[in-house]
Amino acid sequence: MNKLYLISLFFLIACSSLKRVGNHASNNMTAQKLLGNVNYQGICYGGYRTTTRDTEPTVAEIKEDLKILAAINIKVVRTYNVHHLEAANLLKAITELKKEDPNFEMYVMLGAWIDCKNAWTDKTHIRNEDSERNLTEITEAVRLANEYPSIIKIISVGNEAMVKWAWSYYVDPIIILKWVNYIQDLKKQHKLPKQVWITSSDNFASWGGGSNEYHVEDLNKLIKAVDYVSMHTYPMHDTHYNPAFWGIKESEQPLAEKDKVDSAMKRAVDYSMMQHNSVVRYMKSIGVNKPVHIGETGWATFSNEQYGNNGSKATDEYKSAKYYELMRKWTNNTGITCFYFEAFDENWKNSSNPLGSENHFGLFDLQSQAKYTLWDSVERGVFKGLTRNGKPIVKTYNGDEKKLWMEVKTPTNILKN
């Protein structure tokens, strides 16, 4: 045997071994192992680049996005519905990336959108009946989970589908319970991988952490039926709607502006902790003890509405970065998975108002720029060789922190000590 042959043989064996290791990891990963695991960070993902979801992100575009997310150690992405092609394209993209690199890991929390009967219409909304599309959503979610068992580890039935301010579409808990039980039964019948966890992702109040109007028997049954609770918490919105925590204390007035802002952001995270604790407390009050993870939380970087400079002065890149830092620190230290909202800006969410907050929750903007949260990652070269829409990943503000700070406003609300 010559030397060249031995080297080639060794290379083939090594590659084959790596492939087995990579596939083995995917096949043996479960939701139970993923959730609460600091090595598997979660994020909410939408790859839409235009003002309409009629233009679906391609498999190639999604692969670009996933490589960027993998570079910052994201390994679980959350989606919201299956009636658009994005979810199917995402699964194809992950499959292709795994073939290209057997050690590539990315898992999915797959969302099935749920509406009430007559949702999004002028007809009377019937909260305890399904929209015609619900069965289609559930059926397709189950089909995809069976087709991609090494990728889909969680199915979420509905998104903010039970919170009463979602007036256009919300349902009574009995609808979510019905579909959760349906999918759980499929697992018992071996018609779905038994290790797929089932949940619903909803506002903290919808899970019993708010007012008594949510404390109904169907909710209690739902909490018992899901594999874990996925709750949303958005202190940014409450800087306007419930600003008891948002402002500067009298004793903080002599502080530098940065220190004032940091203190306000610390209270914002404390507010999220309080909401998480309220859900846990309600869950335990009905005799249940399950994991409670964060299905959504985030902080927009711009708003020309009530959260911006003419309102609560909450939105800018510094506050967003501080919230991300503090939320990751808290959830990582306490074994809570946080699906941060969101990976990339998407401007279809409020196409009539490009400067609206819903368009600006991403860690990256639509110009392929990393916002302040990730400036350090840019400096460390983690995005080297990666592009989005053909553009390299660079810092917002051209990396000029002084220019960024010109847009950071200190909250004007004065809090009592």
C-alpha cells in the first residue's frame, strides 16, 4: 500500500465517522434535552425580506440565514405557521446543510397557527369554534413532524391564540386543548414520534399569570395536557401600557444617563421574571409542576409609535442590546430556554408603517447589518465569509457608538423610591 492510498483511506473513514456522529446526534436529540440546555440557544425566525409574505424566502436564502444564526450559537428556531412555504423551505434548508456538513445542528419548534371561526372578518367571531384552516394547519404540522423527525422536536399549537387582546382571531382555551389532545393521542397511537413535545405559545396572562378571567377549567386541563408551558413576556410593550416599572427613580437622578438607562432595563427584566413567576405560581396552584420556558420576548430597536421618542422612549439599539444581554443571562443561569424575538427584521408585519416597532425586532436589519447587540460578534469575526442577500455582515451606524448614543433617550417617567 502506498502512502497516498493510506492517506485517502484514512480521510474516507474519518468523514464517514463524522457523518455518523452528526446524524446520531440529530436522531437522539429530544425536546427534553434541548429545552433548558444553555448549549442550544433558541430564536424566533422569519426569513421574509419584502413587505409581503407572498414573496417567500427561498431555500438558498434560508440557508444563508441559518449559517448566520449558527455562527452565534443558535441551534433551535421557532416558526409560526405551515400554510406558507417558509416552514417547508426551512426544513429543506436544514436538511441540505446537514448533508453538506454532518455536524451542522439546527432544530425546529414548529408552529401551527390557530384562529377562531370567522377570524379576520367582519362577521361575528365565534371563539369556541375552529376556523376552517385549523385542521389544515394541524394536519400539515403532523405530516412535517413525521417527515423530519430528526429536525422537528416541538409542535406549538397556536400563537397568542388565547389572549383576549388578539381580538381578530383569539379562541377559547377549549380549542387549543382539543388540538393538543389530538396530537398527544397521535403520539400514543405511534402516528407521531413519541419524543416530540407539544405545547402552545401564548401570553403570560393566557397561562394563568394575569387576571382571574383567564382562570378557567379548560386552561387547567390544557396546562395538564401540554408537555411544557411556552409563555410570552414583553415589558417593552408595557413601557406604554403598564409603565409602573419604566422610568427613573428619584434616587437615580444624579446618575449618568447610561447608568439611568441600565437601571431601567434591569427593572424591565425583573418585570419579565415576575411574569414568569406568576405563571409558575398559577401552574403549581392547580397541582402541576412542568417546565415553563419563554416562547417569545424581545425589544424593538425603533418605533415612531407609543414606544418611541414621542412616547415611552423605550426603543433604540442600546436598550435592545441591554435587554438581550440581561434576558440571556437570567434564562441561561436558571435553565430556561428563551426563544428570543427575533432573528431578522421583517417589514411585512406593518407594511403600512415602515417605522412601526413590529418591523424592528430583529438582531439584524434588512441591510444585512448586525445591530448593537452583535457588534462584538462582528469584531470577533464570527460572520467572516457569511453574507445575507449577497452583502457581508457589518455593524449598524458604521460601528460609531457615539452616533448610536445620540438616539438613546432616557425615560422621563419619575418613579418613587
